[in-house]
Amino acid sequence: MPQNYTPEFKKKIVRLRLEEGRTIKSITTEYNISKETLRRWCNEFQKECQAQSLQAPSSANEAEIMKDNLRLRRELAEKEKEILFLKKAAAFFAKEID
């Protein structure tokens, strides 16, 4: 039975694969999606990016905003990883105390 995924979820999954370099197997296992679905989403995203790159920013200001947006997304992803690590560490040490 096909599932409907939100565009935000699809972008998150594609970002894990393309920007963070996660393996297809790790993503499909963690999020319970098929390998073919992940490949299709990545291909769709790449086509979308190519279409957007053909439309150059109309001003230098837009280009700067896009650069900042990308930088902030990377920083956010890094902070989310750090938070996840700290949560796991806290859980580990909480078990040690008990």
C-alpha cells in the first residue's frame, strides 16, 4: 500500500543522503523506506536543483541570501547531530547512575 510522504520529509531524507553522505542502507533501515523510493527522491531533487540553477538569481543580494541559507542549514544539521549525541550520552550516564 503506497504511503504519502510530506515534501519536508522527502527533502530531509534526500539531504541525509546527498549532504551528509549517509548510506542508502542506513537511511532505508532507519526510516523504513525502500531503496528505490530513496533513489527516486534523490533523482527528483537533483532534477529540481538543475532546473533552479538555470534560473540565476536576479541580484547579488539573492545570491548572498542563498549562500547564507545553505550555511545555516549546514550549521543546523551539525547542531542537531550534536544534540542527538548529547541525548544519547545523557541516557547512557543516567543508566550508569541507577
